[in-house]
Amino acid sequence: MKLVWKLLRQHISTQQFAGFFLANLVGMLIILLGIQFYIDFQSVYDNEDSFMKSDYIILNKKVGTLSSLTGKGNTFSKDEIEDIEDQRFVKKVGVFTSSNFDVSCSFDIQGLTRFSTDMFFESVDDEYVDISADKWRYREGDKEIPIILPKDYLDLYNFGFAQSRSLPRLSEGVLGAMKLNIAISGNDKQDIYTGRIVGFSSRLNTIVVPQTFMKWANSTYSPDEKGDHTRLIVEVDNPTDKNLSKYIEEHDYETDQDKLKASKTTFFLRLIVGIVMGVGIVICILSFYILMLSVYLLVQKNTTKLENLLMIGYSPAKVSLPYQLLTVGLNLVVFVLAWVILLVIRHIYFNAFETMFPNCVKPSMMITLVAGLIILVVVSVLNVTAVHKKVMDVWKHKE
């Protein structure tokens, strides 16, 4: 093996292999960085609203002066809902179901003060709420109700009420560990329940409970079941579609523009990451061809030596092995170096994420690692196969 390597390494072009190394390193780094950055950004974004997917928008009718004076409702009719469903940019439409009973809530804060307030509930189909089933489950007879609260409510308490009265500020974790005392009354019935906060929403300005609870509670505490829907949750193909904005404006509907912009931001992020990763893949492919060209030129320069080695009894596999080890070794070094650089870059940008979003959770890098290993294996197998094929061509030519 040493003798074969000494004979074949004489014509190795350092510049050509250095070009392959740098090109492959850049391509591999771009792909891994694109994957990991998207995972990290999506984790931060989901942490802000982990139970609502980014392609959902909330739709309602504008409340105008005339409708307020005339008492005209702002509910969606069946025909209007069907018209929205028929739009090509809409995937699915869900409705909000409102509580038709009285709800009051109270809770204590570290024995310092006691809050009590009237409130309301709304619900949507469970498919629109991305929470594990064990947390978002209600069975008839349960005395504990899972609840999603608007993040604005917590902000109002922390930066308004608590600050003015020198009360302790509450984090999402602390409030999530507290139990709410909920009194529900209606239809000559009254019962006490415990509320368990399972999430905070920055996209829903309402108090959400499971659909199963809402159906049961409305039938139990409300003599008159209302079928009116004042708000819709709409899943769209592309939040940036100009036809979506045009449709909302033409029909005098209303949605939270900030949340729509957030959906657009996520869509553009996916698009940009896809383009960047595409560039990385192209660079990797070009680097692969650079390596193959270098190996082919090296084999061509050593054709006479290869023929002699094959004639004295060396098998094509043994003759191919030095080149194969060289290519696989370069690929392995590229992967390790790209991974080290990725760790450094990730540490820098995630520090910025943690500054802007203190509650963000650092996701695992396992997906990126697996993707990198797959690329490493695929490229190495292609390299090994190509080298073996080239040596076999020399062997056949000799014969």
C-alpha cells in the first residue's frame, strides 16, 4: 500500500485539491448554516406563539359607527364563509365559537392581592391549536379546563397594574403554574372549575378553551344555542399573496396587520433559506466536479504506472484505494471544519436571539448533523464510485 501511494502521489496538484477543499467547505457550510438558522429562527418564532401555525390569519368584520348605532351584527353568514373557502389562496376556514354563558375568574398572587373579573371564552377546532393532546384535552365531567390566554393580558398586568401598585411581575412560567378559579353560570346552573394555563398567544386576542368543552358547556349552561360567528381563522397558502390583501380590503374585512406581516416574514424566510441552500448545493456539486476533474487528471498522468501496477498483480481495488482514501479524507475534514465554523456562527447569532427573546429555547442541532452526515456519505460514495470506475477503465484499456 505504501509503495502504491508513493508511486501515485507524485503528480498530485495541491492547487486543484485546495480548490476542491475550499469550494466544498463553502458549499457544506452554506447548507448546514441554512438548515440550522431556519430551525433556530422557527423555534424562536414558535416560542412566541407555539400553538398557532404561521400561515393562519384571524378575520373579522370591521365595527363601524353605523353598525353600532343600528345594532347590525358583524357576524359571518354561511354564504360569506363559503365564499372565503372558495378563494384559491385559502386552504381551510375555521370558525370561532363563543361562550353563551357567564364566566368569572379569580386568582391570588402570592397572598398579596386577589384578582376577580368577568371574562369570556372562545374556541376553535383542535386542528388549529398546535398543542399536545394530553395538555389540550377536556372530557365531560372534568373540573380542570385548559386555557390559552392573550399575551397582551400578561403585558398589561406586568407593565401597568403591577408597576403602579408595586406588585411582583409574573413570567409566563409562573402564571402557567398558577391555578385559576373559574365560576360558570347559566340556565339556572352554577359550577366552579379550575383553569390551567397551557400557553400565551400573541396572535389571538381572546381566551381560548378546547372545542369539546365549549360544545358541552354551551349545551349545559345556555338554553339557546347560537350559531353566529363573528371571527374566522383562515389558513392561507401564501400570506404575501396580493390577492389576499385585495380580497380583505374589498369585502371590508379586518385582520391584525402586524400578525399578517409576521406571517409574511416567515414565508420570506423560508424562501430566502431555500435559495441560499440551493446556492450551497450548487457549490457542492461544482466542488464535486472539481475533485473528479483533479482525480481524473491525476489518473491520466499516472496511467503508465497504473498499468504497470495492474500487470504485476495489484487488483483495481487496491490501486483505487489511495485515491478513494484521499477523497473521503478530504470530505471528512471539510465536514468537521464546516461543523466547527457553524458552531461559532450559531453561538454569535443565537446570543442576539436570546437578547431579543429572553424566553427562547435553544433547539437541538441533530437535524443539521444528520443532514450533514447524509451529504458527507452521498458525496463520498459518489467519489469512491467514480474513482473505481476510472481505474477500471484503465484496467480494461490495458487488456
